[in-house]
Amino acid sequence: MSDILDIETVASRLVYENRWMRVREDQIRRRDGSDGIYGVVEKPDFVVIAPVEDDGRVHLVQQFRYPVGVRYWELPQGTWEGPPESGPADMARGELREETGLEASELIYAGKLFPSYGFATQGFHIFLAKGLRQNAPALELEEQDLISQTFPLEALENMIRDGEIQDATTVAAFGLLRLKGLL
């Protein structure tokens, strides 16, 4: 990475805001002096968790994803309005418990990725959850249609390869966990 600023923000205005995101439009000046605009979506970071049982089965969740109008299987993931000082590991434990009812005795941090850094500030932290204990899930109102199921690791690979899983976050998290030898 370079310390040289390739693009300077000249002005910025808020275009839209709700409790989950903000959209702003920035007037920018490029290194060559030319002007332009940039649309930026500001969203908080989120977590994705790969909960793996001792026998190698992976917990996935399925819910209706309104923007694309389809139900898909994916790894548990999300963000929450916990205390601002809560770190990614606390968020991962909370999301795992909320969506699946699972508690993990061990969380292994795999890294951080950005799903769309060409237009959004949001990144996601990837965790492997082990030593799982089942409790009742505590779904949010928006998650009332969410279901959870375990799959053998080979089935998860097939679901990704065959396009049954189309969530880029799940695919990227799986790939990073595999590359690091954690799955």
C-alpha cells in the first residue's frame, strides 16, 4: 500500500440513511487534477462463523434474502447493535447464539476480507467455531424464517461447486479457512 493519496475528497453529502446503512456522495479530485464523484455505502463490519462439529459436520443457515428474492444456504453471519466496545469475537459469539443457538468453547480467527470495497466500507471477520453446545436460538424479527441444519463438509463443497450456495461471503470464508488449513 502507498501513503500517496490517489484521490482527494473535496466535498461529501449524505444521500440516504437508515439504521443499517448510510449512503454518501463524495466529490473527488484524482491525482491528475480531474474531478469526479464517488458513491459510498457505509455499513458496519460483520462476522461470518463456520461452526464445525467434532465429526466435521458444518452448521449452515437458510433464510429468504429480500434483495435477490430467493432463499439460500450460507454460513451464520451478521452484525449487531452490541456495545460499541464489543470486538469481532464477541459479535461472532452473539451471532452464532442468535441464529443457531450454538455456543462455542473455541473461536479461531481466520482473517478479515472486504466484500465490495469498490463502493462500500464494510468488511467481515471470519471465525471457525469449535466445541459446540446446542441451546435455543434467539432469532431477531428479520430472521423469523431462518432455519439451521448441519451438512457434511463434502456436501458443503458440492453446494458451493454446484451453485447451490451463492453467498460470496460464505464462499470466501470457506476458501480462506481451507487455505489456512482450518477446515
